[in-house]
Amino acid sequence: MHKASWAWSLLFAAWILVTIATLGSLFFSEVMGIPVCELCWYQRVAMYPLVVILALGLFPYDPGVVRYAMVLAGAGWFIALYQVLLVVGIIPESAQPCVQGIPCSETHFSLLGFLNIPTFSFITFTLIGVLLFYTHKMESS
């Protein structure tokens, strides 16, 4: 398989992952009624545009889209990491940005006792970053 084909496939996988994450976050908030904290909104601001940006980079294929997508994925990753550390208790609650309304350290959904929405977000941004990194690496080599 040609390098450009591999790079396109990696970018397509990132787009699929972003689309699933976006639909999942909408399902949790709109269908299940789980409240959205301030940090979650910032992560959505980083995630949702990636659906459109990556799609525009796929049809026709434009490897330059990775630069723009990496900025959003990186910002979302740092916010998700901060929230995971807040939920775990490493960052004290006094340092959280959302003290009024919905606490960012509170989890409303848990799978297997440790997979919660902030953890899913962190894993998703990590995978997107890895896919975008390898897309860029394939194109630059």
C-alpha cells in the first residue's frame, strides 16, 4: 500500500473516532440527560470542529489539515488530562474552574468502576493525537 494511502487511512480512522466521540457526547447529554460541566464544554469546543476539519482534509485528501487538527486535539488533550487529574483527586477541588453549577470533579457515568466520561475523553484525544502524529509522519517521510 502506498504511503499516501496509509496516511489517508490513518486520517480517516481519526475522523471516525472523532465522529463517534461527538455523537457519544451528544448522546450522554441530550438523550441520557447527563449534565455537562465547564471543562466538558471546553473539550467539546476542541472535539466538535474536528469532525468537519478532518472530513475536509479527507475529500480531497489534504495532509496539511493535520497541523490544524493537532492544535485542537492537543488543547482537548490537556483539558481532558486536567479533568482526569481533578476527578482522581491529584488536583485539589479549590483549583477547579467550575465551582458553581456542575462540579468538574463529579462523574455521572462510570463503566467498570473506573471508565468515566473524562477518562473516555482523555483516551479519545490521546488516540486522535497518535493517529494524527502518524499521519504526519507518513507524509513527511
